[in-house]
Amino acid sequence: MSSILEAVAKGTDLKHFNERKERVPNNFDAKKADNDLRACPVCKVVWEVMIFNQTIDYKYYHNFPRYGKEKGTCPSCAQRIKNKYYHNSEVIDPS
């Protein structure tokens, strides 16, 4: 008599003996997104740095899950923190 764990490991726990369980592929895109995206603790948005043709652009996502993202202050909040007495025209609005 074999245990349930051994049956699952062998694949004999299935209803039909010739049936196989399909493997779930690795979700590489989700892991890459977690590395590229950052969550701003100040303004609560998720942001990323986009570099295209030697041009740096910041992309902001307002309706995006922040769970598991690395924390990092976004450039607009960094400018606000750096200069407390800022003028509204100097600050980039993340929207």
C-alpha cells in the first residue's frame, strides 16, 4: 500500500491512468515586471523608468497593485522632498 504523497508524485492519483497533469509554465513577464516597477511610498503610485533612444521617461501607473514591488520614491516626489518650497510649475504631475 503506497501513501497518497507517493501516488501524487507518480501521477497515479488521476482518474484515468493515461491522463497527465499539465505543467504550469514559468511566468517570466511577471517576475521581470516586479524587477522594473517601483512603488512610491509618498504618493502611492507604481512607476518605472523607460529608456528609449537615449531618452529617459517616467511612466506612472495609478491603478496598479503595489504588493511585492520594491519601494522607491518617484522622481516627482523626490523633487518635492528636495525642495519643500517649490513652485507648482516646477513639479511633474504623475497623472
